[in-house]
Amino acid sequence: MATLSEEQPKKEPGQSSDSDQTSHPQATATGQSHPQPQPTTNYPNTMGYPPVMGYPYPQAPQGYASSYIGYPPNEYSSYAYSQTPTQSNVRRNSTFVRLVLLIMTIVALFTVLSTVVLWFILRPEVPAFRVDALSVSNFNTTNFDQTANWEANVTVENPNQKLKVYFNQIKSYVDYKDEYLAHSFVNPLSLEIKEHEVMNVKLSANNVVEHVVDQRLVDDMARDRSRGSLIFRMRLMVSSTFQRGSWWKKNRTLKVRCERLKVEFAGGAGAGTLSVGKSWPCLTFV
């Protein structure tokens, strides 16, 4: 017969039986092991309250207007701080603009003043032109054609007392009733102070080669030619330079008009001349 000790199963080392676990009470605070902490059960029920972030801002007391409702904090201070550099830039730009305008005004006044002073010192005068002689040869208006040769002596005078005048380019024209018949170039020249010189101006017209003249104008010239005279106009376009030494010079374009040059034809000849012994002054425009 087996004994009681033999019927009970053997325990592994370190294991305890259920009876041991139930029979031995847990150690107290004074024992060697600490008791397990009990869970806290007194938290408020969060399901019954709205989230904290959903609460509105506290309202101002009754009777006082709240200046901060609808605006983020420190709005006024940040706005004022951001405007300070802008106002400084505006002042700086305004000062720069005034400085530029002042410099431009000073330069303009200096230029005007120096021009006026030089004008009174140098006193530039426009050269004078006059026609001393004009002849027409080989004049023909028959067979719906017009040909002629003009040759003129034009005297040009420099009236300036302190300036030398250079005529760099001279272009001449001859007109009849405000329509030009021919043009040519004259050799450049220069005039010293109070000097004058005679320019020889030659022009030639060929209705076929150079310039086509309207037939109505050809008929008018033929009619006036049959009456013994024709009235021409000579024009000069002069590119000139007024100069004083090497420190002052001024370029000008002169427009010269010699009006009502009456050429008389003798009989039926194809040649005519300006009245001998008489000079025809010209108008000069700058």
C-alpha cells in the first residue's frame, strides 16, 4: 500500500502548489517585497466634457468694449514694427530724388549761363549771300522737253569779328514757280574773319536724264519765255561750322533763298542774263 507521500506528484524546484498560493497571504509593506500599486479610479469622465480647445475666449466684462476680439495677440505692435523700415526707405528715396533734381537744375543753369556769356563775348552772326550774276543758256522747251544750263556768281561774306566760318557742304537748287528744275553741289570753302568770297554755281537740267518736269510747268515756261523773261529762284542748303580757335565751335545748317531772279531773253535766242550791274540779296535762315 502506497503511502500518502508517494501518491502526491513531485514538484519541480521553485514551483509552489495552489494550496501554497492560496494559503500564504501577500507580504505587507513591512515585508521584503512591495505590494503592486492599485490603479487610480478617481479620474473624471472625459466623455461627458467638450475638449478644452473648443472653449471660446473669455468675454470682456459688461460695459467695456473689447478691442482684441477677432484679432490675434500683439497685432498692433507687429504692424507698427513692420512699417518703420518702409517709412525710412521712403525718406531715403525722397532725399535721393531731391538731390538728383538739384544737380540737374544746377547743370542746366550752368549750361544756359555759359551759353549766354559766350554769345555776348563771341557775338556770332549769320553769313550774308547775294547773287551778282546769273545767266541761262541752251534753254529749250520744245517737243515736250525742257533743257537748260544755269551759271551764277554768288558772293558770300563773313561778318563775324571773332569767328571763322567753314562751309562744309553746299547744295544748290534752281526753282520755277515753287518747283525745282535742277540741283548740284558747290565746292566747300572757308572764310576768315571779315572775309568774303565768290562762289561759282553751275546747274544743268535735262528732262530725260536728271529730273522729270511736269508738262504743265514746261508749257508755262515756254509762254513766259515768249514774253521775253523768266523769273527763277535759287536756293542753297549749306552745312556750316562757326569756330573760335580750338576751344569753341558750333555747327549750323543755313538755308539761303535768292528770290525773284528775273532773267531776260533777247529775241528768240536760247540765252538770257540777269540785269547787269545789280546785285540781288538773299535771305538766310538758320
